[in-house]
Amino acid sequence: MDKVKHLIAGILLSFTGLIVTAHALLAGVIAGLFWGCAKEAVDRFGLFYRKRTGWDWKDIAWTVIGGVIGGLIMALTGLGEYLKTTEHLF
């Protein structure tokens, strides 16, 4: 179940990579990698809670896969281009 949460988080957060690049698929990969590593840092160091679960590369991989799926969705639907051209988000 934990891997499914990472996959869904990667999909939902993939648009945040548009801050770095206008290419939707690359944005999804960057966002997945960033957020996956950030979450694992929280798990490793117990930043917001006392329980430390450790670093898990598989969790990062699942978050990146979610980011790729989100990037593909943005690229295929034109959502990435829409988000970059409107002033609503960035």
C-alpha cells in the first residue's frame, strides 16, 4: 500500500516540475525525484515525527514512476502547456 501512495503522490505532484522546465514529461521526472527524495529524507531523519523508517530507494522509484505518468498525462492532454501559459499557478 505504501508504494501505491508514492505512485499517486508522484502523479498528483508532477505539475510542480513545471516550475523548472516547460517540458511536461521532464517536469514529471524532476518533480517525482524531488518529492520522492524529500519524503525519504523525512523518513530517514524523522523530521516531523519521531519514528524513523529509513531511506527506501523503491519508494523514490515509485514516486518517479508516478511523476512520469503525471508528465505523460500533462503532455498528452495539453495540461502542461495550459498550466505554463496561464497565470493561475505560476
